[in-house]
Amino acid sequence: MLELQALSKHFGGVHAVDDLSLTVNRGEIFGLIGPNGSGKSTTVNLICGVLPVTAGTISFEGHDITSAQPHRAVAAGLARTFQNIRLFSHLTVWQNLWVAQGRTDGHESSRFVKRWLAGDSTARRSVSDLIAFAGLSDRGDEYAGNLAFGEQRRLELARALATGPKLLLLDEPAAGMNLEEVRELDERLRQLVERGITILLVEHVMELVMGVTDRIAVLNFGRKIAEGTPAEIQNDEAVQEAYLGSSNKA
Amino acid sequence: MVDFVQNTLDGFFIGSSYALLAIGFTLIFGVMRRLNLSYGPSIMLGVFAGTMIYIQLEAGLVFVACATVLGAVLAGIYVERICFWAVGRGAVLASMVSSFAIWMQLEELVTIFFPERTYAFPPLGDFSLEFGPFFIRGAHLVMFLCAAVLTVLLHLLLYKTRFGLALRAVSENPLAAKFMGINTGLVVFSAFALASAIGGVAGFLIASADQQITPLFGLWATFKGLIAMTLGGMGSIPGAIAGGLLLGIIEAQSTWYLGAEYRDLVAYFVLFAFLVFRPGGLFGQRLATQNRLSMQRV
């Protein structure tokens, strides 16, 4: 579904992402892990079109999206959340979802004016469903800036879903969460997969990654050092070395 | 006392046109966080388009109004493409300086094609109303009504439509807006065209109240809009309205009590007083964070 081929991003002499190739299959949760500064966030930013790539290609459902503008990537069915929350804090919960709703519906001219002026009842219902999914049913008219941290994280996830994605990129969604919240998130991600959404999960919190993912790729210094099921990754020597530091280097 | 109330009335009505100019500035500043110094001159170009079809073709008022708005929108789009699209996203100073350069360019262009100092502009509402001791010029009444209707329409657009929601989202966080599938370039472009159209209406109303037009109108409109926006609080539309009305009233009072030659002096004095003692403007508190944001980016 998503295919990165020999993707590289250099900042001057720093090879933030170096010759990275990986494939995310439809319907799976794919984990991308690695120590701090290993190039995970850069990879997400390359896929979404925030940063121009130095070399390599990105294809999504067979279409080349290597240098696509972010809003084009969203229209193609790619949505993301941010590592540090970026909600529209001066808009309400409902408006945050409403502004994002149905971005993949296309732009049929017959519905265009209506869509932009008021939207239709199906669209409104899908927003209400998402508010319920995020567990924010009684908070719909609250300004996003007034929500608690955990609620903001849930709203960010719901807002990304509102665009109607096929593939969801989650950039450290569990950062700052307690164990109970991580368990809830785990449950939500499984529900999304059941709905037919594919997930690329960039994460530090191992409880989440090891439990929920189908396959994992490990990055270190911008290079992929391992790929496999959670069990294989946990027993991989190169991975343990990257995380714990090798004894002869120390 | 009668004089004071009469001045306040006059100032209020004229101030409604300043409010429109300030709203246009605010829209552009709100979505781009950048100042467009060429805003006034692009309106001036529209007004000259209006005066041209009035003089050359003896067109009616409606056509003159359409030509003015159309001219202002086209000039506004030209400014956006050059100063805010072609000049990169991060280059705040470069866009401001280039908007100054485009200002000079537009002014030169107009003085080449319109070498006389002043040109006639068709009058609007050549009547007047009297309420007891008070007196209202018809042109000013029409000016106020148009400004009020336009403001209500803009409010509906910004707060009741998804386009308005997208515009507010872009204004708050352009990056997140992109990832919600919003074509931010298109939103900025539309905001510019919208601001220019509002400016075009303001230009038409002012020029037809004065019944004449000079190439200095661009400078004048940029100043009035900028001062009114600053008085009200940068980035706030209610602030722009309040700032415009306040500026109109200040000008009317100082013209009456001190004389016309002191009018602008007093207005600048009030501007500096605001910048020193209340830098956020009338509607400043709520926008404290936004102001901090704009400071950071400049």
C-alpha cells in the first residue's frame, strides 16, 4: 500500500534518512521504531510532503507521491497526527473535526458549493461518530485549547480520521500517556484496523508497539537495521545493540 | 454639546469606511501574519479603473462600482502573486519590502496614465437628512449602510461556512491545516481576493463621497487602514471595526476643535499613545498570544 524505495534525506552532511526501503501492506499496523535521532520523524515528514526528499521515491497505492503537496497526499488518503499536538485551539472540538471532514471525497462540482457552505447531513453524522469514538461526546462545543492533554491526543487522532484516510501515520501518539491511556489507545488502533484503515506507527513506547503491531522496522542513524515481527525484533542482536549500546564501543 | 455630538456622528459614518479598510488589512494579516503595504495602492488602482469608465464611457454608478471592485481585486491578486507567493514563505521582511516596491510601481503606473492631479468620481446619495439640530450627509449614510451589510456578510462567511472555518484554521496553524487536506495556498489567495474586494467597495464609497480621486489615495488608504487596525488590535475583526470608527471620530473631533491641519497630527498622536500604553489595541487581551506569535515571526 505504501512503498518507500531507497529514500534518503540529507541535511548538509547529516544523513537523517539513508537509503531506506520499506513496504507497508494493506490492513496491517506497521511499527517504525529506533533510538532518538534515528530518523523516524524525518521519515514521516518525507512521506507527508513537509520535507523535500534528497533521493528515492514514495508510492502510495501505486501512485507516486514523492513530491506531492500535503493537501494532495491527504486527498489521496493519507492522514497524520503530530508528535507535539497541533490542534486548532481557537476552534471547538466539533469545528476541529468539521474543518477536516471528508477531504478524500473529491471535488465534484455539483456538491462543491454545498460542501463548502454547509456540508450535508451524512458528513455531520460522521463527525458526531468520531466525537463518540474519541470519547469526547460531552465536549463537542469546548475549545480544543481547553481540553486536558489526554483529550487533546484523542481529538488529534479523531481529526486525522475525519479526513477519511486509508493510511494513518501516527507520530508518537502515546508520548506522555500513562499505562491506562496506552491501553485505551491500543484498543482504538485495533478498532481502526477492523474498519479497514492501515496504520504506520512511529513510537517510543514499547508496550504499545510490541503489543499492537504486525511488523516492525528499526531505524538507527537513518538506516534500517532490522525488520520483522515483534518477537523477531525483540531477539535481534543489532537492535539490542542500537538501543543498549554495544559493549565494545562503550 | 451639539457640535460634539454632530462631530461624533460625522466621524462615525466616515469611520465605517476606515473600518472596511482595516478589515481588509486584518484579513490579510490574519492569514499571512504579514503586512501588505500595497493594500491601499491596489485599491487606488481599482478606483482609477472606476473613474476611467466614468469619464471615458460615462458609465452609470453600478458599472463604476463593479469596475472599481474588479480593478482592486485584480491588483490585489497581482500583489499576492508577487509579494506573498513568489517571495518565499519564510521571508517576512522580503514580502514587506516588495509590497512597498509594488506600491511605488502601482503609483507610477497610475500617474503615467492619469497625468492630471485630480479626477472626477461620480457622486453617491446626493441628499441629506436632518434630525433636530443634527445633520447627516446622504453619501455618509450610504457609506455606513454598505459597510454594515458587508461586515455582516463577512461575519457569516467567516463563522458560518466551512470556507470560513478553513480560513480560521489556516490563520491559526498553517501546517496542521495542510494536513487536514486544506489547500492553504488557495485559502490565502481567496483571502487576498476577498480583502481586495472589500477594499474596492471601501474605495468606491470614499471616492464617491469625496467626488474626486488622486493618485495619493493609495498612501491615504494604507495609512487609514493600518492605523485603524492597530488601534483596534491586530488580527481582530471586531477590533478593526472599533478601530475604524474610533479613528473616524478622533479625526472629526480634532478637525472641529483644532482645525483640519491638526487632524492627522492628532490621529498619529493617538496611535503612538496606543502603541505605548496599550500595544494590543482595543481588543488586545484576547489576542495576546497572536501578537506574540507575530513578533516571533517578524
